Amino acid sequence: MAHRRLHGRGALFGTDPAGLVPRLVGLRPHQHRAVPVEHPREVPFVVLTGARGLGKSAVLEELQEAYRGHTPVALVDCAAVEFAAPPAGRPAEAWSPLAQALLVIAEQLAAPVTGAGRIQFPRLMSGLVAVAAGGWGDADSERIRREVERILLLNESGSWLSGIAGRWAGRVAVNVVTAVTGTGQLLTAAIEATLDSLSEGFGNRRHQRASVWYRDYPNAGGHARRGLMLLSGHFRAGGTSRQHAERHLVRALLADLTDAYAGVLPRMQRIGRPLILVDNAQSPPGPGLLDAVLRDRAEDIADQVVFVAGLRGTGASLRSAVRRELSELARHTDWTPDAGAPSSRALLVRLPPLGPDDTLHIVGAACGELPVPPQLPHAAHRLTGGNPLGITVLAEAAAQRLPEAAWPAALLTGEVRLTRDQPGAPAYRELLDRLVPADRLGELTVLAAAHDYDSACALADALLPDDFGPADVRALQTRLAEEGLPVAAGQFVGDPFVRTLLLLRLHHLDADHTRWRRAHETLIRHYAPDRDDAVRAGYRLHHQLALGADASAIGHLRDAFPAQDTRTWLGTLRFVASAPYFHAHDELGRDFTGQGDRRAAVALGRTDAEHPVPDGADPALHLRVRRLLHAVWQLSDPLVLPDATVCDRLRFELEQLSNLRPAGNALLWRASREWPEDALAGRPLGLPEDDDDRNAGGA
């Protein structure tokens, strides 16, 4: 495989057959070898979608590495600080995130590649000078020189004339500064000096074409100088006028790239399409760049640039975009745009989670020669759900902390150092810093215990500041969905991995776990038994068990077993036993300072003799349900390694229960076989199918 660091992304990087990006770029990754180009006339704008941590940034970084030096490539991170605000001294009316991004993109694309020299950007250069000049009203000559020289460097050729070209930007910058500071007509002087520079000295046909390109700007009347002045004015005006100007700047960049590939010799020298990578495209300047490219392509303003963007969320705003699963793109895209819909020029690709084998390889590669517990990779996959960031951080934590920390809980709570220049921190904190919105980490930590909007409001009322009310709960719920986190019935935070991390943080907020207890006690009251509602009862028992109180859960499951539908009973058992367990409890549910996990001891019957059976209860059934509850609780816990002995006991207890329920015998028997297998394989426990389900599925 050509991709060297990424797993599960062969449909993007593959070489045999060629993956999506090689087919679009026309080059093999890491090689200067051509492959047949897909979509020779119009290129789809590829948008990688998904929640945080699914590897969008890693894919873009790998693409940059794979094609650097072989074809023009640029990578911009729209969340970077340089796009957040104008640099010191630069007025806002003469700066925008998109204009800055175009400068950064062109600087990277300009670099020479195998077989071809630097690319020049005279059209973009002229437009950016006009934009910058709009903010020079009270600037000193040094600031003007510094700004204009950086822009003028976009037109350096780097050819055999480099002795001349190397001084060109500095010389023209002096001319621009002299012209600007010597007259009150700042904008006019800057534009004229820039346009003059394109035709002087070693100017060529491309420069001449570029010098007249702005003649076609709306209302320019065939005059390039007038066009640039209008562009500058529209930019300073802001709003839709600025968007209009920015769209022309994007068009200038693409026109310069098209010009660089024009002619027989350039086409022979440049065998790969230019590649522009846009990370965090949900943040400015991402939306503006995406909109400008899609609209121009819809209006038949053609270009041959390959865009690949990473977009947090589902891309809901791109309503007409073609959507494909990654696996569908391994050989072809099956993409055809709709003539009347600009967003149909986008190809949305959801990055899937990684598989168990990928997790095994990542953990093995990180740990090298260290002995890795054989169940740890499977446990890491179950915990993370295949989240690439989660797997990578856990693998790094294992590499740093094995053999002392050999199970997921110890790896998450122990310190890990992800970069050499930063101090270590608990792994769960490092993950939360990257997986949830930083401005709502505190609120999400509390609301992660909730199951829906109403229970989240109850938690907010009890534990969060007064200024965070029901409307804020609703807004946060909407934001999570917009960012691509899955929506799951019965959970306010739908992603199990993120929810586990948030609950772990809640547990560690206080040394005595005060807020942890208050959160669960609040939900126990919220789901008080004010009516006969099995769903409410399940939630209440779940939170009681999270506090270590198992008596009510045992009693409910024991009394419901003889009469309740078997599937419903198993579902209740599974949900109640999914309660988090971050520390040991004593027999009465109080915090236990030791590190032991009492669940295994209870599941194996070692505490049966000391456990009092309630009056009137069948002792055998009561103790069996108690053992079963603790076995499922321990084996459902994504923070521990599955215990084979507990799995055997789980199988035995379910077998024995199946003998007591002839009507539900088949389901209980299947659960006795499937649940231990699921636990040992690192899979969530699934509800077994009954005969009716199987017959329906095969009909």
C-alpha cells in the first residue's frame, strides 16, 4: 500500500486498484508515476465528513506528504490562528480569512516539483495587492513594503533568470511604496505600479494575459485598472459585496493554475493535477472557498484543481451533493453533477470508524516489542468504537505505560505525553480536548449522564449555573448533531466513547466524587416511580447501580423474570448493567478506597454466603439474578478486559435460567452462547434473535 501511516483508508490511497485521490490527481501517492485520470472534464470537490477524531486531518496531512514534490499541493487549516483575525496593524476592511487563505495556498502551490519549476500567480497577486492597498490609508512605508513584498513573491519565477527574479519582488515593492507614499491616490498608485510590473523587464505572454484579466470584472468597462479598483471597493464594503470580490480572487487563483498547465510543454512537465487540501472547512475561510469553487464550476468556469476538504459534521448545507461511503469509492466514484445545483459538484465521503484488525495493527505498531495483553486491542476497539484518534491515543498510552497499566481504565486515567514539547496529562483529558467543543466541555461533562432533553434539563437545573437553561440544553443537543456525533435513543450524548470519557471526567471532578453522586441522585429522583413505567424504572435502576446500589435492580429483575417477555427482560438486564463503574464500592454501595473490582467476586458466587436474601424471595433465583447482573455489568464495561472465568459463569447462569422459562428458553439459550463470545471478542452484547426474527429475516 502507498499510504504509510493510515489504516482503513485504502479506498482513498490505494494503488492497485488506484484509490479515489490517485484517480483524481493522476499520480500514484509517493511516486512520480501517472495513473489514468477519472473525470477528465470536471473534477468533484471531495469533502470528507464526520465527527471529531475520525481522522480527517490525518488523511489530509498524509495526502500532502504523499504528493509533495510530485505535483503542486497546498494544505490550509481553517481553524488556524492566522485565519482568525487580521495581523497587527492591518485594518479589518482590507483583510479576510479567505483572502489570507488564498495567499497561503498560493505560496505552497508555487513550489517547484519534479520536472517543472515554480508556478506564478500574477492574477491573484494583482487582486491581493488591490485588497491590501485599501487598508494603507494611515500605514507607514515599512508596513506597506512588508505586506506588498509578500504578495509580490507569488509572481517569482524561480527560473534560470532567478538572479533577476530574486530581486524582482523587492524592486517592485519599492516602486509600489514610492508610488503610494508620493501621492494621495493610494489605491490607484498601487494598482498601476503592480500592473506595470507585469509587463516590464522579463514579462511574457502569460504576464500580459494576466495584466488584462481584470478587464472582465463586472462594470470594469474593459479596463483592468478599473476592475481592480472595483474589486478593492467591493472588498472594503463587506457583506455580499465582499463575497463577490472574494469569489473573483478564488477565480484568479484557479486561472493562474490553469495558465501554468496551458501549452504542450507544461502539460508534458506537469503530469499530476494540482491538489488543494482544506482542513476544518466548517470554519472561515472554508465555507467561502467551497461556495466560490462550486458556483463557478456550476457556471461552466472550468478548472482542473483537485480539492479535498475535511468538514466536521454531515455536510447538511450541501443539500444536492452526491454522498458516498468510503468503500464505494475504491474503483470509481459514480459521480455526475446536476446542472442546476452548485452543491452537486461536491462529493461527500463519510469517513467510517476503523475495524478490529486496524486497531490490532495500530496497537502493535505503537508498542513494538512490548508484550501486549492479547485482549487489549479488542478492548480498545470496543471502548473507542473504532475512533482513530481514540485508538491512537490508547496505543500511545500503552506504549508508554505497559506493563503497569494493562487495561483501558488505567490507560485512560494515567498520564500520556503525545508530544515531546508538552507535559503529560491523563489520556481521557487529552482525548476530550480533541473530541468535544472546548467551550461546552463543562456542560457536556454533566449532561453526559442524561438520556434525553428532559433529563438533561433536570441535570442542568441541579448542577449547572443558572444562566444555562432549557434553551441552552436544546442548542447543545443540536450542536452535537450538527458536528456529526451520532444520535442514539436513550442517550443525550449518542457516541458511547465520548460519553464514557465525559462520565470519567465527571467522576474525577471531585476527590470525593460529589458531583458524580449528585448527577446520578438527580436522575434517580427524575425517574421516580410515579407510575408503572418500565422505561423509567430501567433508567432509575441504571443510575442506582452506577452508585453501587444493586438491591433494587436485583429485586426488579428477579420479580419480572417469571412473567415478563424474555426479550424485554434481557434488554432491561443489559441496559441496567451498562451503568458506569469507575471505582470499587463496598457492599452498601459506598466508595471503597481499594482498587479491587467486586463485580467479579459477586458474579462468581464468592459473596453468596454473606449476602442476605430478602424475606419472601426465592433464594436460588435471587442469588442467580444477582450473580448474572454483576457478570453482565463486568463484561459490559468497556474500561476493563473481559474475564474468561466470568464469561463461563455468565454462560452457566443463563443456561440455568433458560430451564426455568420454557417459553423463553430459546432466547436465553442463545444469549448464553452469544454474550460470552461477544464479550471475549470485544463486541457490545447484542440481543439475540428469536425464531420469529430469524424467519422474518429470511422471508
